[in-house]
Amino acid sequence: MAEAAREPGPATPDTGTDTDAGTGRAREAARVTVADTTAGDGTGDEGAHPEVAALLARAHRLGADPRNTNYAGGNASAKATVPDPVTGDDVPLMWVKGSGGDLGTLTADGLSALRVDRLRALRDRYPGVDREDEMVAAFDHCLYGRGAVSGGPGAAPSIDTAMHGLLDAAHVDHLHPDSGIALACAADGERLTAECFGGTVAWVPWRRPGFQLGLDIAAVRDADPDAVGCVLGGHGVTAWGDTAEECERNSLHLIRTAERFLAERGRPEPFGPVLPGYAPLPEAARHERAAALAPLLRGLASTDHPQVGHFTDSAPVLDFVSRAEHPRLAALGTSCPDHFLRTKVRPLVLDLPPDTPYDETAARLRELHEAYRADYRAYYERHAVPGSPALRGADPAVVLVPGVGMFTYGRDKQTARVAGEFYVNAIHVMRGAEAVSSYAPIEEAEKFRIEYWELEEAKLRRRPAPKPLAARVALVTGGGSGIGRAVAHRLAAEGACVVVADRDADSARTVAGELGGPDTAVAVTVDVTEEEQVEAALRAAVLAFGGVDLVVNNAGISLSKPLLETTAEDWDRQHSIMARGSFLTSRAAARVLVAQGMGGDIVYIASKNGVVAGPNNIAYGAAKADQSHQVRLLAAELGTYGVRVNGVNPDGVVRGSGIFAGGWGARRAAVYGVPEEELGAYYAGRTLLKREVLPEHVANAVFALTGGDLTHTTGAHLPVDAGVAAAFLR
């Protein structure tokens, strides 16, 4: 049986998302606990080594502030001497953030432990810059024990390990602050660095991260013991110190000094004047336009691979796309390797003002998308060499729409959101560089060497296989309890992003929280009988995740009365929620599904009562029969768009069901002459399998219909009733 509807409420989204760069990392960083800063010292002692604890605390402080570094960007290290557990002799160790991970949420398990003497001995084995990638494998031979801080295997050493190990400093930070990258990407960055820091910070010309860059930075320290750090051309900053406190102080000195320099020396309006007609739309109109464009854009961005979307209309984005210089700057692309690895080398930019009619805008976006794909393939072919990784997909990761905002895409919500955060970082970098000079990112060939680096490809290969519903977005009505809650949990567990829609806002928020927060699920308050609220729920879904792929019509209510006691109000209420509500939800969803062009699924939680004439439930049974036939009608109509429509027919879902808890159970127990507490057993006893049906069993059926194995099934009804012979479909 479908889940009961809740108390009325407005159709308002509760997405829990933030649009400014870095907020995701700040939220995650807040979850770090004191326990995260404890770690063994590499000798088998499970107590915290002081330098490891200091390193983690420093990383958390630096990583929690988006002005200091971007999500998963940069790394930090500490060195100390510890007794070897075998010989008892003192050995020099370095703990450094391993491959992947994020400074703001770094734990001891995210560190690699290496012997500094062995790492520095690699200088004598270095084969030169043309073969420097071979050194990454050599890092494994420098690991201390199994490379972990304590006990188990440690994180894989990153490409920046040499930067930290070869530098003669006890503590090292490598960060990607917007202010530092602005100097690093300015046309005359070397001169500006000298003016900004007065000689205490060196300039290192662009070099791809690797062993040679580590040698270059070590040479800076050796040549000038008074230097506290360096600006890396086209890349970021590195700072060091003899203690964790000194290193952090020097890192913040670099960042804040660069911020002040850009603010004091920068010219106003570095992006030029606002283009006529390109000013941001009012917020309501902006979001309405974004919701209309989101399904189309997601479909285009998913031409090669299914993608989840993220939308932001933060002030930096809206200002950038309104200014005269944004087409030129966007075409130059991002520069910092951490940026374009997530944003691709450049975004797709709509070249129309925001008041352009939708049909004209949509047509132009399709043209621009085709041109983008052709340009990206040409970029790949210009620079690919034998042995280069295969082209991963030619669709944009970032789409800029003047007056509206920015749409970003990735294999999951977090990846899409982070891509947006990184492009906001890139906007800040362009603003800073243009304010004091001109923005001059690294050459396209160098960008390709990073984007299609075999070492980056190896990271991709280490990712776990995607779950069956990865990159799919599901909307579940009546998702705040019972069957709807179980369905939401199962779909999220299988990789889907879930929109939990319910009339009870608190229940919807609770379930969304259970599923893991805004990168996995959002809550939407909606009464499915109200057309405007249903439309608003779908708008909220596409703004949260870019679109919708899977809709579960589960909202429902039950009244158990014989015909002569059933009022017209009873009849209308049942049909309004289940028949009308399912129709309104399916219609709104179909508009999104058709616009996306990616196919999709609509699943109705119907009932065996739509097939069997049960006693005293004329209104409920008739409404369920209506839903059942909607499945057949919509399967026939939407098949041409690749949309499959199927139903699930549960029976006797007593435990965990909002319907039964709301009085239906007592009335049905009275009809059958059994105590209410024995109703579940009564239902089980009349089935062929003698088993009770639970919400989880209905959720399993929804997944079976949508998880990828039944690709050629539509218009079907799947019984989940433990075997009710009278409900066999004929």
C-alpha cells in the first residue's frame, strides 16, 4: 500500500546547499573531531606523535578557510626523528598528506609516512624531467613500514611528495589560495611577487608538479635561508617553517599579504563594465529560468556519460557573467591544475542576454554544445601522443548563463558541486590577475599534460565501480515515512541522489538527513494534490541535482468504509491524493524527462486492492485501480522518449506503515475480526508464502524495476504480496 500523505504545507525546497565556494569543505571540516588528530608515531606506539598532531591541527585550520586553499587542494607535511622499532636507531620520517583527500578533513589515515633519508637518496637516481613520472613508483620504496602513521597501510604518496621531502624544512605547506594563484597567473607575476613580498618570497616559473619541481623549490630554500616561501607560476604557493606554528604563520603571511596587495593595487572593475542587458535577473525570475534550462543542460552535459548537476547563482558568478570581459577571460580557461582537472580547460558560455525567449536560448545552447564538443575533441587531438589516456568525454563540466548563474556537472553531486566551487575560485583568480596586470594562464599544451596525465588516469582507475543508480536522481513522494522512507533509503544506498517529498516538512528533512545530507538527498515540502506545489517540487529537484530520472508515486491515504458510509468527501480525498496526485507528479516529471532526453523511470506504488475487490474499501480500491491504469496509459505514451512506467502492487504492509498507524489498521482489523496487533500475522497467514510484507520489500521491488536489469520492461505491475492468488494478474 502507498504511504499516507501528511499535513498540508507549502511546496518549498529545503536543499541544504550553499552556493559560495568552499562551503562544502567548511561543512565537512566542522565534523572533524579531536580523535582525528591522534595517531601513532610509526614505532607501534598508538599514542599521538606531537608533530603528527600538530600537522593535522594545522591542516584543519588552513583547510577550513576557502581563502587558503580549495577543496582537496594542496597538502601539508611534517618531519621528525623517531626510533626505528627494529634497530632502535633514530630515523628521519616525514608524514605528508597522501593522494586525494582534503586538508580540512584530513585524518591520520590520510597521511603517508616515508623515510626522509631514502627519499632524498632518490636525487641520485633521478633520470631527468622527461622520465620524472617514474619517481612516483619509487616513493613506495621510501615508505616507512607499510607507509601508515599507525599499523595498517597508509595513503598512497602523492605527486607532491618530492616537494615536501626534498625541501630542508621541518614543516611544509603547499596551498592553492585565490590570491596566490592570481599572482601566479598574472602576465608579469614574477615582478609582482617581488613587489608584493619584498624578496622574502621567491618566484618559481611554471613546472608541472613532480620531482623536478621539488628540486626547484629545495634550491630556493638552499639559496636563500631567509626565504619563507615561494609563488609557483601558474600553480599556487609553498611555505615552510621550523615548527608547525611558524609554517602556518608563513603560509598565512603569503596569502593575506597577497590579498592586501591585490586590494590596494588593483584597479576597479577589472572585468569591465556591465554589458547592456546582461545584468542579473531578479532572484525569483533567475531561479525560474534556471529550473527551465536545467533539464536541457543536463541532457547535453550527459551526452557521453550520465552526469549530476549543481546550480549556483552566487554574487561572484553573476557579476562575472554580466561584465564585458567575461567572454575573453572564460575562453582563456582556468589555470591552476586543481581547477581545470575539475572544470575542464574552459566552460561553455551562453552568448545571449537573459531575457532572450526560452526557445531561442535552447536552440543556441544546442549549437554551442555541438561547437564545444568539436573544439574539445580538436584540443585532445592536437596534444594527444601515443600512450595518452583515451578521451574521457567531450561535454562541458561548467556552463555559464548570463543573468542566471552557473551549472556544473560531475559523476555525483559532490563532484558537480566542487566543480562549481573551483570555477568560483577561478573567477577570483581572474579578477585578481586582471586587477593588477592581465590574466595569463599556462599554455594549452601544459593543461593537456595535466588533464590527460597518466598519473591522474591511475587515480581514476582506483575509484570503486559505480553503484547501479549512480548519477541518477530520484524523487519519492510520501518519502517521509513508511514505504516512501524505505524506498528513499534503498535508492540512495544504490547510488541515487534522492529528493524526499512529503507534506510533513520535518519528516522529509529527517529522512534526507538520514540519507547523508545535501550531496545525497534534499527535502521538499509538497501536497501532491496542489498543482503549483507539485511543479515547485520538480523545480526544486532540478535546481538541487540538475534534473530527475526516477519518480516514485508513493503518496497516499486510506479510508476503510462500506459503500453506504462512504461520503463524496471521502471519495474525493482518496482520488485527489492518489489518482490526481500521481497524475500531477507524473506530468511534471515527464516534462523534465522529455527535456533531458535521457530516458527515465516512473514507478507507481499501487496495491493489490487495485486488482482484488476487497471488502469495505470502495474509495481506496477505485483510486488504486486508477493508478494501475495510469501505469499502462503512460507506458504507452512515454515509451517513445525512453521513459519506462511500471507499478508495484503491495499488500498488507502493516509494520512501519504510516497508513496503518493512521487508523486504517484498526478499521481493517475490525473488518476481518482480528485484534489490530495481529493484523500483520493475519495478512501473512492468508498468503501463499505465509510471509509478512514490510516496507523494505516494496523498496526492493522499486530497485528491481529501476536498477538496470529490467531495461526492456514497461507497463508491468510487480506484486509484492507474498502470494495472493486472487490478485494474480490476468
